[in-house]
Amino acid sequence: MIIRPALPADAAALAEIYNHAVLNTVALLMNDTVDAANRAAWMEARQADGLPVLVAEEDEQVIGYTSYGPWRPFHGFCDTVEHSVYVRHDLRGRGTGHQLLAALIDHARAAGLHVMIAAVTAGNDASIKLHERHGFEITARMPQVGQKFGQWLDLIFLQLRLDARDAP
């Protein structure tokens, strides 16, 4: 498996991975699927802003992806990012998420960022454990702030301090 920057040719695979999560999980509190053009535009916008979109590739197929973006749209939060990690549904549990998250953390540290945040739907124990394995700590639980498939969902926030700066 290799981790590399995403290319426009990866857009269809990203859409497939994303859409499976939309249609079958509560990992994304979205109802609308996307197409390859949407993911290509999303990638282009992220990369134009200097944000990473990384993919895991195995046997010349994209099997997962990750990215981070601004936590909040205010200057005071400029050193904090929120990220997502997606792995193809039939290939989970093989270390792909671990490798993607490790590469993304390395990227964030190299970019001089201070904090990385994950928002994980309660009950997604595999994601919580993945993040804790990388040093993330649970910092908040927000009960019933989301909904999907006819149920209220809690959101758990985890965060990782990327550097030891005492002041910005």
C-alpha cells in the first residue's frame, strides 16, 4: 500500500467510497450522494487552498482517502483543523485508516498546525480506537446533535495536540 496525494483520476473512487458511507453508515450525517465531478471539484478546491487530500492505493486501486480543513472560519482558529478518514467498506480493518491518519498527522505537523480535531458519531468504536491509538483524546460528547436513519445521534470530539507550543 502506498499513501500519495490524490489526483483528478482518483475522483470516481473517492465518490464511491464516500457514497457507500452516506448510504450505509452514520459516519457521515449526509443524505445526498456525489459524483466524480463533485469529488474532483472538492479535491481541486482543497488543494488550491494548500490543504491535503491523500489516498491509499493498493494494486493500482484507491482504497481510502483522508483530508483536513479549517475547524472554524475565524482567524483565531487558523492553527486548528478538522479531518476525515474514509476506507473502502470491504477493506476496513487492514490498517489502511491507520496509515492514512499517520500520513495526515505528519502533514499537519509539517504545516505547523497546532491541533487536529475528529468528530466521530458515538458508537463508531473502530474510529474512536483508531484516533486514540494516534494519541487523540476525547474532549467532548454532544448528545443528540445529529440525526440519520430515524435516530438521534451523539457526536464525540477527539483532539490531538500536534506540537508543544505554549503560545501561537
